[in-house]
Amino acid sequence: MSYLVLARKWRPTRFEDLVGQDHVARTLANAISSGRIAHAFLFTGVRGVGKTTSARLLARALNCMGTEGAPTTGATATPCLQCPACREITAGSDVDVREIDGASYNGVDEVRKLQDGLPYRPSRDRYKIYIVDEVHMLSTNAWNAFLKTLEEPPAHVKFIFATTEAHKVPATILSRVQRFDFRLIPARLIVERLKTVLEQEGVAAEERALSVIAHQAAGSMRDAMSLLDQVLGYNDRALDEQNVARVLGVAGRKVLHELASSLVGADAAECLRIVGQIANQGFDLSYFARDFLSLLRDLVVAQVCEAPGELIDLPDEEQAEVKALSQRTGSDDLIRLYNGFSSGFDDIVRSGQPRAALEMLLVRLARRPPLIPLDVLVTRLTNLEHRLSMPTAAGQRAEASSAPLPRAPVRSSSAAASSARPRSRENRTPASKARREGSDESDDPSSPSSTPAPDEPNRSDIDPGLRGQRASEPLDGAEATRSVSSAMSEDELLDFWQDLIERIAGQRPDVAASLEHATLLSREADRLEIAWPPHSVLGSQSSDELVTGLVSQAYREMVGCLPGVSIVRDCEAVANRRTLAAREVAERSRLRRLAQARVRNHPLVTAAVEVLGARIKDVKVVEP
């Protein structure tokens, strides 16, 4: 005799044997007992949850004739299983109960042939029953041909439809049938059913081993029976978790719990060891990550619920282990672990290197910083507030240091081109003023010595004998020659160049902005030499005639004579010399570092760091 698979051998024969579908079994049994039996039913749900089995149970209940000593006069919710009708329906050979495959019996011609036999009464049974599996495969014309027959069939005809895709069934059909939705079967019920089957088969099995099968079945009892058949082919005497996991090619529940324990305990090295062991055994890391994410969810539920009950779909033994593991840390930490792993789950699935992605994700979660309880933070803040409210010398220093920090002007070629307002000498950087005045007070922008009179131009570049004259008074060439030194330092040339450019900015801010990137190579009494560095874009775009005219006019306003101006392009000699733009960038950087140092050393900041046990990650300075 050929071998009969467990899914067929142990198929339920009574409504009370139907696992995980109590709502369907009870409704059908009550309808039969009360005589309120519909003419058409639709069973819908995923594969392997009992749709076809329930259809046969209903057919058996409607046609059961009873035993010779106790015959039945009508449909019964508890068929005898011994009469010819019950035995033939179980074997699938009853002529009055037809099982039709909707995928191959989907045309209008087949429906018409079926309709031709409906008026004839059943040959022996009480009802003619048509069980149509995968009924969503019927064509539109076939459904239309079915409408009238399905709404008003003969009294001796019953239709039972089964489908995994109820949304493909026309609404006109749904309105003519009673619909029953079959649910996924919980894992713990699958484990209990597998225990019963193995007891009848005489096979010992660990509960953990059956739990692995139940989780791989994903709510389908038929899948669970098929997997059990496969595992029994490896060892039909005793089943343990390790062998079951090896046969199915998945990681055991024990490995998942070990990894979760290592992650909760922040043991990154152990997490990597476990992942390496799983990868070396050839398990699918995507499925493993999915199961591990489900376990992290169960840990959160076990932590926040005193009695998880049906919220955790696990056997009782594993539920106790999950509950104990969840107590090793707080709910906030477990939620953080779940959220972190959930965020990286898609990267593991899509990655070309899933092992590396899983390892790095586990290491990052294992090295998570500890959470500080809220009451501890509140206590620290209260202590900080108390300390800051006490008058101390540090507080006086804080008031003294609350003066505004010096600001460096932000100048760029794009900004200068968009602003037509001339830049005054008061906008000069503090460092430039210090060099011009020779004072150590250059860091204080409010110092009187660093700000020239508003109606008097800065004449520090001119001989002291000429400082009393106004800029509008003309000077002859001899006096100008005597007033200018034939040799100037680089800083002095930059200061003079800045004064000159500020005058040009009043008329042509765009030219002034580009000249900030040029270099005043030399200045004689009646001659200026301007140089552009090699490969300068601004230099190639500037007009020599325009630049020469503007520089000459500004120089005449400052000194009183008209100089000769020469322009040198691609000058290698100025490649390493500073320009005004480079000097201002360096000055802004210096002021930024100065402001950051003041903030880091501020008494309030140092007190906050000390009380809260924190550290300063970064200080951002907003430039004006």
C-alpha cells in the first residue's frame, strides 16, 4: 500500500477537530442544528488553513445517513463517519458530492453542463453538493452564467466555493453566498496538533523542535504537516531542535534566544560569533533576521504586559523564557533595540553582503550608550539650577564675559557684487587695525583708538607731515614722492590696498570684489603694480582699462596725484602671497576659534558639563 502523507491521514473528520477555526465550526454547526442552512457558501483564506477540509465536513454533515441502529432524518452537526455517505465523501468517491477545480473548469460551457444536471435529484444522498476549489479562476462569462442558478438553485443542491483570493470574486456573487473567512492558525495550536499526531505515530519530539516547524509553517496547518513529514524522513524515532533546524535549513529558536541574550547584554563579540556560526551552516540570513525581529517584538510585549497571553504566539515553555529575558532590561531599551533592528532590516534583505550588514547592525546595537533615567536627569538639573542661583565669583566673571564677541566682516565676490553700499573704514578687521595703530587693543572693536574719525580719512600710509591735509587738497608730485617710502612690508601693502579698494567699492562693487583676489605687488610714489596669480578666473575676466581707471582715480583721491598703474597677469611671484580675501578668511577663522574657546570656558557651560556628566560635542558660531 502506498504511503499516505500526514496532511491527508490526519485530516479532521468532525467540526470539533478543526484547529484554529472555531468561529467557522461553531457557526456551521449551529446553522445545521437549527435548520438554517444556506444554499451557497464561500470559504476564503490563505493556503492550508482548512477551507477544503471544512467543505468536506459540511458535505458529510448534510448527507450523513446515520448507522443502522440510529438513522438520521436530516442534516446533523455530528456525522457518524460510518455510513456509506460519510465513508465515500471522506474517500472522495461519492457521486452526489462533486469536487471541481476552478482553474480547469472555468469556462461558460462547463458551467452550462453543470447546470444541465442540477434539476435531477441525487442518486442516494440527501443533497447534491458542488465543491468548487480556487473559484476565483472562473471567467467573467462563467460567473455571469452562474448568477441566476446560484441565487435560486433547486432545493436539493448546495454550492460550496473555496478561494485564496476573495477580492477576485464578483460582488454579484458575494451577495448571493455566505462568506466565511479562515484565519491563520496560531503557532501554539499548530504545536499542540503536531504533538497529538506524533503521539499517535509513536514518535517522541521536543517542544522546541515542534516550535521551529510551527514558525516555518507561518499559520498553515497543511504546511506544518508537510514539514513534519519531511523531518520524519530524517529521523522517525525522536525529533530534537538541532536536527529539525538542520533539515529545514533554518536557525533554531535556541540560537535566536542566545543572540537576543547577547544583544541585551551588550556583548558584541558574542553576537558576531553567533552570526558567524549561522552563516557557516548555510542558513538564509534574511529569514533569520526576520525571525529575530519577531523575537525582539515578543520581548517588548513580554516587558510591557503582565500576562501576554495570545499576544505572544509561542508555546508556554518559550513564553516563559522570553518573559525572563525581557526582565533583564527596561522597556525603553527593548523598544530602542527593536526600532534599531527594524530600521536596518531592509538593508540586510537588499544588501549584496547580508552577513556584513547583519553583523554591523548588531555591533552598533550592542554598543548603544546606556539610557539615563529621567529622575536622575531631573535631579542633576535641579542641582545645576541651585548652583547657578548662588552668587559666586564665577557668576561675576560670567556677567563680565557676556559682552558681544568681535565680528569679522563677511566679504565675498558674490556678496560684494550684489551690494552697492560702499564699505567704510569702520568695517576693517580688528587685526588690520591693530597693525595700523600698533596697539594690543585690536581685539576690542569698541576701542576708541581703533576707530578713525568719521569725517577724517585714515592717513597712516602717508608721511606724518601730510596727515593734517584733507584728502581733497592736491599735492604736487615732489611732496607725494617724499611722503611715500620706496619699500613697504606685505602687511602695509595689504592695508593700503584695502583702503584703495574701499574707495572703488563706492562706484563699482563688482570690480572691488574681484580686486580683493588680486595682489598689490609694489607701490612707488607715482606708480602702482597690480598682479593676478596664475590661472585666475577673475583676472581673466577683468578689463585692464576699467581697473586702471578706477585704481588711478581712487589713488588720486587718497594721495593727491595721478599714478601710473600696470597690471601683470599670471604672475608666479604672487602665487604664495596673501590677498585681502585670504586675509579676511583667516581672520574669520581666528575669531571663530576665539568665540568657541570662550564658550567652552564659560562658567555656566563648565558647570553644566560637570553636573550632568556630559561632554561638549561641538560649538557652532553664527557669523553676522
